[in-house]
Amino acid sequence: AQKVTQAQTEISVVEKEDVTLDCVYETRDTTYYLFWYKQPPSGELVFLIRRNSFDEQNEISGRYSWNFQKSTSSFNFTITASQVVDSAVYFCALSEVEGGTSYDKVIFGPGTSLSVIP
Amino acid sequence: DAGVIQSPRHEVTEMGQEVTLRCKPISGHDYLFWYRQTMMRGLELLIYFNNNVPIDDSGMPEDRFSAKMPNASFSTLKIQPSEPRDSAVYFCASSFPRTRGGNYGYTFGSGTRLTVV
């Protein structure tokens, strides 16, 4: 069965520090997708990135970067030079491809609450 | 596009009453999902539809919950009768098929915060 673990429940950093949010996943499939979502205090869920299991290249988007390592089943998220606006709950998620269909069930991890202190 | 639209934003109801949550997905999205978020259980998938057809409702907690999608632009999640333990934030999301290329994920609505007293 698929499973997503985010061991860090809460993290606090001082503004401008770098912070890495860990995500470890379990799946039996060789083809799957990984996601990160952000949930700011206002409550909406915002999509950040999708990565498929065949693409292990690291991704950088501004101050955000993602490190995907199949060998350790991890998909970690780093925020460089954190800002107060980064304060949110961040969810890692996994979607398996079953039977080669476009079945799109996404399972979310428990989330990591990040507080960036001015 | 206005995004995924959910209504109401907040709902307070008494135990035993029927509650109906509504969702309008993004036009052109083939998939629609209903999630529930609580502190104890996090984000749980309740049910999802593909081209208006329910595909997997294994996450629906019990028979008091039902969901419909009568057309491509509207879905409802109904709880009858409601109980205090149903209090949660209910999210609707829509998406293209995962096999479609590009860097995309679900688009979530703003959620409905349900309180059953």
C-alpha cells in the first residue's frame, strides 16, 4: 500500500534561514507521482510541484528546490532564505499508477507546519 | 478561470440535520475529488469521479455520506443525518488525468468548514 511519511510535525526557523522539509514515501509501483502542496493560514491548498518516478532531476523554482532520491524513497523540499510568507503547512503526496490507467488517487502525508519568525 | 468553487464556505448545523456541500470544478477537468481534513486524520480522500462517474468511494466513512456528479460542472456531497464527528473542512478538487503532460496537480477549492453541534 502507498504511504507518505513527514516525520517533522512542526519546524520553526528565523527569517532568512534555509529549511528542509522531509518526505519519505512507500510504494510497490515503479511508476508513480510525487507532489508538494502548501496550505497557508488562510486554509486553501496550493499546488507547488509534481514529479514522476522516472525523473530524478532536482528542481529549482526561485527560493524553492526539491531533491528526489529513489534510492532512499525521499522527496525533500528546501526553502532558501525563508520569509514570513512561507509560514504554512506543507504536504507531500503520492499517486500510484495502477494498471497503466490514468487513475489519479493521491494520498497525502500528515503535513509539516513551518513557522518563519521575523 | 475562477478555479474550483465550493459553497458554502462555512456551515453550522445541528446534529441530525441534512447537510449538502457543493462544488463546481474547473471547466475541462476530467476528475473531481472530495477530501475531508481534520486534525486527527489529516487529508482523507472520500470519493472521486472521472467524467461524472464515481470511480472509488472507499473513503466514504459510512452510509450517511453520499456524493453525486450529475454533470461535468457540478458535484454535491451530502451528509444525512449529520453528527458532531463530521465536523471538518471538506475540500473539492479537480484535475486533468495524471497522464497528461506538464507540471500540474489538483486544483483545490477553498473548502467548506462544517461544524455540527
